[in-house]
Amino acid sequence: MRISVLGTGYLGATHAAALARWGHDVVGVDVDVRRIEQLADGVAPFHEPGFAELLREGVLSGRLAFSTDASAVDSADVHFLCVGTPQLDGGHAADLRALWAAVDALAPRLRHGALVVGKSTVPVGTAALVQERLEDLTAPGHGVEVAWNPEFLREGHAVEDSLRPDRLVLGVASDAAEARLREVYRQVLCDGVPAVRTDLQTAELAKASANVMLASRISVVNVLAEVCEAANADIERLTEILGLDSRIGPRYLSPGIGFGGGCLPKDLRAFSSRAAELGVETASQLLGAVDEVNVYQRQRAVDLARRLLDGRPRGRQVAVLGASFKADSDDVRDSPALAVATGIAALGACVHVYDPEAGHHLADRLDLEVRDSAESACERAELTLVLTEWAQFGALDPVALGRIVRRRVVVDGRLVLDPHRWTRAGWQVHALGRRDPDPQLDTRRRAG
Ligand code: UDX
């Protein structure tokens, strides 16, 4: 099939490359000239395991092309909308400007009977508005149809999530649209991936609802961690026990400095805002609390750092390991790690940051000093914080690192360190969710 993909961010670029792998002829279109040049040259514009290989394979096979010119979509019969829908400046709702720009650019170029498939995360009701707008902008009887087919890909796993998704959601208004989507995904369907056919609204809600569930789960676990801390209980054993309950399962039960990134926080807020518009007040009550608990974890980490610097952070040297919002990604959008690093720098500390992939995003930051290795960031540090769950941080040698730092005090913001190993190497190991190993500090904390 000939397919166009509008928007070539994480989602669009990965989707386009996956479609080419399945044997379709694909063109990715974006207004970002530099990004399109890179993609056309087979160069990955972001860090995503396996993406560079998939991209090169598509480009070299001739099945995958990229363009900034809207006319590149002319020969396609199926068009995927993969543009970003960020949070509106100064509000919680989704900013749909890029979506409408893509729809307007697409409308005059659509062939008779084309299928326009939304993948972007949008407020429920948007697909119906896209259908209306396309009908307004095309000749009567043009037969353009809109479908919604949300993605659930995680950064750091975008390729595997695209090639082997847990499920396909086919939000359609007709059998013909379903048949075409099944043709697009023939390969994955043959591999046994379940597909759920539904209406457009339910499909739109599917993505945001999944993120709302995941975000809520993380905030619940962070509340449990705080209770464990207060009750001298063990959050790691507790989550292990919960995870063994087949109704709960073990994933998304990691406590720490909370969730961030380009999706979970903004999808939570956009969902809540749309629910309020629809008159569902309970949604904003519940999700407002989920959001608050999440943001509070960042403050808890900054407060802990201040206490560990004896309440006198000004001029003290602090090492922060991790800046991306999660491991295996260079994305720093709404990153809890970066927010904590910034919060500690705002207290007057000299913060040295190392991240395996995200350092280039911090080059212009005046409040943070970017280092090119964990060792270099930790040199003469009086406090070390591990804030992103990169595997390489879990593998750090506490003995070797202990010789570099000024004080062996570490905060494990993602529970990636083995506390016994670090303690044996002479470190004081602190973590959100674990009672402080220093009883004096604990008493001070309790006293406020
Ligand atoms: C998320 C959804 O998982 C994905 O389905 C959707 O398509 C986009 O949004 P992503 O933004 O890549 O994906 O991040 P995810 O892996 O879900 O992690 C989000 C944040 O939650 C990260 O900051 C991560 O560190 C944090 N997290 C995750 C926890 O704090 N605890 C956990 O147990 C899991």
C-alpha cells in the first residue's frame, strides 16, 4: 500500500519505518527541514534503541522516503496523522494546532476515498471534528473517511512496541475502514496481535486512558513508598508482594521521583481537562491528586538533598546522575531528574550532571554543569543523586566512586542501587520510600 505519515517525531518516524518494514511504500512528511534531511539520509534524529537500523533498512530498500513538501502525500491512499499534541501554554488542555495544520495541508491533496487515520493523542471528540473539517474542505461525495488508531509506544522501546504491539485499536465508522486498517497491519495481525474494533470516541479515549491508569498506578506506589518510609516498612518487598498478585501484576510499580516525559503528565492533564468540559468532575478530582502526588516527589527529593547537605546547600558540590525522564531515552521533556537537579541548583549548590544520552540537551543551561562521565560528575561531590534508571548507574562500582567523592552519601531516586553493596563500600544510602539510615537525620525530618 502507499501510505503517508504526517509528523515525524518519535511516533511518526518510528511508525513510518515500521510500515516500510511491513512492505508498504511510505513517505514521512514534516515541516521541520533539518529533521527531514536527517531522516532522508538514514540518520536517527533521536536516541531510540533499534530505530537507526530500522530507518536505514527502510531508506535503503527504497520503500521509505521523507519530504517537507505536502505534495509528497499525493499518491497515498492511507494517511496517518502523527503530529504532536502538547499541553497548551498556560493551560492543561491539548494544543491541537499542529493537528489542524496537518489536516488543512492534507485536505486538498486527498484522493477519492482516502482513509485518514489519527494516531496522535487527542481529546475525545476530535476525530469527529476532523471528519467534519475534511468534508468541508473536500468536494461533496469525495468519500474521505477518518479512523482512529492510537499508539501506545514507550520511548526507549518505540521500535519493539511498534513492531510487536500488545494490541491494535481500530477505531472506525465503517467495515471498509476496518478492512483497510487490517490490510495495513496484515503482518502484525498474522503474528497474532489482538485487534479490537471500536467506535472513534472509544479509540480516542483508549490511549489517554491507558496513560491515566499508568500514571495513577505510579502515584499510588509513591504514596505507598512514603507510608513505608514513615512506618519503617520496606517498599521494595511491598511492591514485590503486590506484583505477585495476578490481578495487580509487577509492572509500573517502581517508586521514586515520579513520572515525566512528553506523554504521561500532559495526557493526564488533558484527559482531566476534557472530562471537566464533559461535566465529569470526579475525573479532575482524582487525576488532580495523581498529578499533585507526582510533582510532590520531585520536591521530596530536593528537600532530602537539602537535609543531606546539613541545610546549607549554597556552594556545595552535588553530582546528579541522570537527566532524561527515563532510561534508554535522551528525552528531557518534563523530566523528574532534571526538575530535581534544577531544584537543587536553585538552592545555590553547584550541580554537576551526567547522562549517557541527554547531555546535549543541557548545553545551554547556566545553572547546571554537564559532565561526560559519572566519575567526572562525582569528583569531589558532597552528595550524589541517581535520578534516572539507566542500567549503567546500577552497575557503578561504589568502591571506586567512593574514592572520588568528598562524602559518600547517595540518594537513589529510582531504586536502582544495591543498598547492601553501597553500604559495605562505606556509603550512606538514602532513597525515597526507605527510612533514612541516619537516625539523627530521620528525627530531624520527622520534626519537620
Ligand atoms: C508512556 C506510555 O507508557 C506509552 O504507552 C505511551 O504511548 C506514551 O507514554 P513513555 O512516555 O515512553 O510512555 O514512558 P513510560 O515508560 O511509561 O514511563 C513514564 C515515566 O514514568 C518515566 O519518567 C518513568 O521513569 C516513570 N515510571 C515508570 C515510574 O516512575 N515508575 C514505574 O514503575 C514506571
